Amino acid sequence: MKKALSILIFIFLVTACKNEVKNKAAVTSYKIPLYAWVQLPENATDEELKKEYQDLKNKGIDGLMYSAGHDPVVYKRVGKIVKQIGMEFHAWIPTMVQNNNPKLKPEWYAVNRKGESAYDKPAYVPHYQFLCPNKEEVYHFLEDVYGSIAGIEEIDGIHLDYIRFPDVILAKGLWDKYGLVMDKEYPQFDYCYCDKCTTDFKSASGIDIKEMEDPSYVEEWKQFRYDLITNIVNKLADVVHHKNKVINAAVFPGPNSIAKKLVRQEWNKWNLDAFYPMNYNDFYLEDTKWIGELTKEEVSSVSNKKPVYSGLFICPKPDTKAKEADPENHGLLPEELENAIKESMKNGATGICLFTPNRMTDAHWKVLQNVIHTDFTKN
């Protein structure tokens, strides 16, 4: 009897141990999908790049949104290294913002309500030279850029950025930086009023927008401009998909609560393969709970049918954040990072995208390693 009991106890213990090992393996095998926006380190050798990207891979990064302008040689070179290491490689290329390119004509740039061109009088900062999305020549220029880059073997996909109009209203955290109170849509920040846009809108709606006392109240005019961006995105998506590559974009949060209102992005209507909303809470003077609320809206806006990667803005100098006047130097502190990830994932995000690894301190990385294998959807 005692022998039989001992055998049963032994079998029970072995089974329990096996289940424990199995459960531990299941826990450790889960990992939050993690991407990052990165730029080319100047003058880095192949060995230096390999070391840097292997380190990112070891820290849990699954793919890079990589910025190297329009240079196919750089994308091919770096892409080969990234693919050898085992990460995804997406070409991160601005869309409507284009600077100092002899292929572009001044008349292709967007015009504000005051009649000023973004070419020679850009809003806010010198690099805000936005093209008009309603020009066929602009589409063909972008078609050539993205089509040629998407054709590179080492590229997994195209990552659109600045695929929008200039901010008609800045995020509230930026108002002090530019000495502005943006309580409404002001003419110098309101685009595009070029002849083609205003003429096409009048033909479609019967409304002469230049005769309106306050165009910001004309819903048809807003929708017309949402559609201009949507149309060019979807045409570019066809180009990239024809190359058998994926296409995704960095977008403003929302889209209904922020993206549409601030930059005319109705991105839930875009035929893209994934979205990377820039849920930069400090820019909106909000906490990490806000990240969760926006993520829920974003996931719902695409009916849970497309991946949404929550973009998180990292504070590069946590010790001096409180003294920093420039919001570009703000961002998530190490002690805020876990909750930002938790809020994103429990509200439906497919994963996380970091802006940027270079801003991550050792303390940030430690937090990330502690949470990256946590399935917050089950907590």
C-alpha cells in the first residue's frame, strides 16, 4: 500500500514539475512586438552597425523604421545587415514634407489661407515645406520615390511620415515653444488654398471657399482635404503593394479626436498594412492613462482589423526633464514606461514603437526588459 502511494506521489510530482516548466515556457515565449524609429549613425562601419543592431535585437527590438532619405544605396547596405541579424527593415521616408530637391518645383507646394507658399514661407519651422497633395506632379514624384525604394530586395516595407497637411492647430504642449495660443484655425497655418484646390472644391461642392468668412466651419472643405490625403496614400499603397512589400505610416493619435482636427488625417480610411500612431502624451500635456484612451480609440477606428503599434516618446535626460523648456526634450521617464506600455497593450495595441532607442537610458532599458514578456491583456 505504501509502495503504491509512493508511486502515485512520484507521478503527481513529476506531472506538476512538467506543468510548471510548460507554464514558465509559455510565459517566457510571449513577447510584446517591439519596433523603433532610427536614423543612420554618421560614418558608421558595417561592423559598428552590426554591433549596434544586434544589441537592439538582443533588447527585444523586432523591426526598424529606418530613415535614410531617398538613398537606395544606404537602404540596401543597412538593410542587408539588419536582415542578417533577423529584424524587419522598413524605409522611413517623409511624404508631403520635401526639402531642397531639384526635381520639385515651387508651384507644387501647399499654399495657406493668406496666399503664402510653404515653399518660401513655411509655418513654424524652416523644414515645414509641405507639398500639395492635389497635384498630379507631386503624386508622380512620390510614386517614383516609393516605388524605387520598395523595389530594393532588403526592404520589407515603406513607412510613410509627414503624410498630412501642416498642423492647423499645434498640440497644446507646443504652444509655449512657439509663443502661440491656438484656440482656432488661423489663416497662416491653414492649408491648402492653391488655385487647384479651391477650384476643384468649388466644382465638387459649389462653394467658393475663398468667399467664406471662416472656412473652419465648412465641413465639406474639411472633408475635401481629408480625402486629398487619403487618395494619395491609397494610390501609393497600390504602388508599394505591387512591389510585394508592405506599407504603413506614422500618424497622429485618434484619428477623430486629434489627427483629423490638427493635421487633416482621416487615417482609418487608408489602405495600409499597419498604423503607428504617435501617442506622445507630453505633447498634449497628458499622462500615461491618456495613452490607453487614445489606443482604444485607434484600435476601434480600424475595427480591430489592422495592427496598431503605439508610438511612445522617450525622455532622453530624465534627471533634467523638469527644467527643460523645449517639449522635444520631454517624454516618458523610466518610471512611466511600464504603465505606458501596459495602457497601450491592454487597450488593444498590437505592439509598441519607440522614439527612439538613442533616447533610451539604461533605466528605460531595464524597465523594458522587465515588462516585455508580460501579457497585459491577461492582467
